[in-house]
Amino acid sequence: MNNPGQNRLLTQTVDALADLEAWNIFKLSSRDGKCARSVAFTKGQRPSGEALAEIVSLARSILFPGYYGKSMVNQHTLKFQIGVNVEQFHKLLSGQILAGLSFCDADQEEPETDCYQQNFVLRERSEELSLKLTSKLPDIREVLLTDVVAAYNGDPAAKSFSEIISCYPVIKTLVNYRIAHELFLMDVPLIPRMLTEMAHSETGIDIHPGAAIGPYFTIDHGTGVVIGETCTIGTGVKLYQGVTLGAKSFPLDADGNPIKGIPRHPHLGDNVVVYANATVLGNIHIGDGCIIGANTWVMEDMAPNTRKYKKSNNKSF
């Protein structure tokens, strides 16, 4: 499906992503060098892990050109390269959203409807959702750039922004998460969780796509970090490896089934630091500027600018 409005929006998205001014902080304008698959629709078809891996690869090359995908960036052909990738990303994502919508719809009882009309409606919806997500890529990149800054400022071993983007697992994870979170907010089934689980497998960082994470976020090292679905995280938060932002035991309904959809994870304010292997559980509030020491359990609210360590005489942080 193709129309002038869609082409205009995709063109605007490519223009924003190819704007070299947005990359001034990393001096990418000086990084110069040499120069959809169609998805068949079948009722109940499940999204493809292989196709989603390609979507992730495209997303990373769009958001961080020269660091992922083709290693050489030529500023004269940057717009063309991004344009090709954006179009492929949109088409491939549309197909996978269509598979997700049809898969989750397959087991539902539904009235007698014309199959062709039903398929057409799902295709229209998948195109709309894919275009909506694709048009958000410049905003997603803007937030990811703050995450790069946070990772650089938070690690004395980091030598450059380029090292952060190229090597640090938190950036790979956050590309997946920030795309998955937008799809989660659009009520796209299956795909958001699949994207974050792919990052989990790749980096050891487990972030549910429903978690709301503010800008300038970083995780040092990262292995073993768990962030639950209803967790909210403010601006400038830093976690270390092994941190769990989890839930207590689930409340049950009258039939003994877990009650879903209620807040059950921690809410971290701005500029909070949580050190290695700390466990923060339940629907509690950790105020702005709090510090939680390593190997510490927290199950109650913390007032802003307070500290909690496993040993009260530990002043080495």
C-alpha cells in the first residue's frame, strides 16, 4: 500500500534521521569514508524471530549509522542509506505486526465475517502501526543519545562516545527496549516482548517492554539486571550488574489466580544509583537522589536523598 501522505511522512522521518546536526555531539560529520521482504499473511501465523532479528539490525544501523550495518559512513550518501533502511524497516515491521495481530486473533471466537475484508483490516492496521513507530525513530534516537552520554559520564573506563555505542551492551539493549516500549504502548501483541527477550539473550539484561524508563539512563556492565513490567524510572538513573527491580508475591483473585495489570514494581525517581546485586521489590517509591548499596534488599519507600547500605558503617560509596 502506498499513498502520498505515507511517502511524505517517511521522507520527513528520513530527513530527521539524516540530519548531521543531530550528530554534532559525536562529531559524526567528520566520520567520512568510501562509499521487504514480503511476508505472506496466514491466519494464526506467528511473528518470525529471524525477521525480528533483521528488524533489530536495521534499527541499529538507522539509529547509529556507521556503528552498526555498513561500517563506513559517507555523509554525501548518508540520507540515501538511511532512506533504504527506513523503507525496509517499515515494510518488514508491518509484516511482523500483521503476523502478531493475526496470531493473537486466531484463537478468539469471532462472528462470521468476510475473510478477505478481515485480512484487509488487519493489513491496514499493521501498516498504520508500523508507520507510527517508524515516524518515532528520530525521537527514539534523541533519547538513546542521552543514554550514550549517561554511559560515558558514568564509566571512567570509557574513552569515547564511539566506544560506548560500539561496545557497551546497555546501548544494544536500550535500542531494543525503546522500540519495544513504543510498540507496547500501541498495544502491539507479542513483538515487544520478543524484542526485549532477544536483547536479554544477547546481553543478559532483562527489561520488560512495559517498564517506563526516562532519559540519561545507563547500566554499568549489565549482566543479570532485571526490570519488571510496571517499573518506572526517572531521569539520570544508573544501575549496576545484578540489580533486580522486581515484584513481591502476586496478589490473587477470588479464584486463586494472580491479579494482572496492577502496579507491583518499584518506582525510581531522578538521579538514583543502585549498586551491584541490590534487590528492590514491590510497588514502592525510591525518591530522587537516593543511593542503594550493593547486595542490599529494599522493600519499603525511601525518602529523597537517602542512602541504604547492607552495612551501616560502609561509607565508601
